[in-house]
Amino acid sequence: MNDLIYADETYRMRGALFEVYKHLGCGFLEAVYQEAVELEFIICKIPFQIQKEIVIKYKNNTLKQKYFLISTSTN
């Protein structure tokens, strides 16, 4: 794990994700987990952005579909 650029940040984020899973388990829709992760990141003081838009390209063409994710800040 020493090869990771942001090893400490990654460790904290994984801990927050495991905490959410420990409390909710499996079977919910993505929106439930997203909200829980947002709350856990706030509790853990992990900076993040909600629904960051990622443009997807396929063979140098921009797709109409976008991908949205929770993005953490490493600043």
C-alpha cells in the first residue's frame, strides 16, 4: 500500500465506505448509499463533491451519456 500516491486519504475513504456498509448492509439502491457516504464523509471530515460530472469518450467521440460520481478532494 506504500505505492499509493494518496495512501492516507485512500485509507480514510475506505474506512468510511466500510462503516456505511457495516450499518446498511447490501440491497439498497445506489442513491441510499450515496447519501450515507456523503454523511459519513462529513462525519470523517473528508472533503468531497457530489455528483461530479465525468465526460466519456469513445474512439475520440464524446458520448451523450455522462457519468456522475462522488469526488473527494485531496487538498
